[in-house]
Amino acid sequence: MYLIIVVKMGLRKIIIGENVFLYSKQAGVNPATKEGLIVIKIFLSGFKQTPLLINFLTWDDPMIGYPLNAGFPILNTLTGEKEIINLNRPKYIKECILYGQKAGWTGDNKLEPLDGLKMFSDFGYDISVLIPKNK
């Protein structure tokens, strides 16, 4: 059971090619396990019934909160460089959309929620620093 924290933001807009997408972010914490869950919900404009959902399940820290909400350095094994990943940056929303499209999301169809950490792993990031300690 996740306690939903008010980290919910209103809909924001991002344009990729000729398509307009709207997206929001919600977050919750399981106080017993100290796991944090951020859910990115993305809609193709005009298709609110078929959002793309991407879940980012990480640890949560009482001081810094969700690592991907505050910005957290993660090694990209493909480049050998650390990158600060912050899900508030449109760059990562674009990556979520492109990943969803690669998984078969067209904007007017439903998919099961995608695993955001797997997405980052597929992009070459070492996600081991984000995995909750009890996993």
C-alpha cells in the first residue's frame, strides 16, 4: 500500500514531431518498506482514455525524497559517464514517450504499465543504485 504524497503536478505539454502530448506525475511512499513510487502518465492530445503509464519504483529517503524527482547521478555504462536523472526534465518525458512507442503504444491504445527502471537499464544506465534495499 502506497501513501500518495502531494507530489502530483498538473498536466504539462510536450511536443514531439507533430504530436502534442500531455503528461502528469504522481508519487507515493510505502512507509513500511521505504519504497517510493513515481508514476508518469502521458496522453496523446485528445486521447485521455488511453494513457501511457510508466512506474519508477525506487527507495525513498526522508531527507532527499525520491531520487529521480530530486535528480540523482547514475552511471551510463554505454558512455562511462554519470548523468543526473531528474524526471522533472522534459528530456526524460520524451524518452518515456519514445520508449512507450517502441513498446507498441500509439496514443490510442492501452498498454500495461511499463517499468521505468527497466527503461533506464535498456538505455544503458546502471540502475542498481536505485533498487530498493529489500528487493
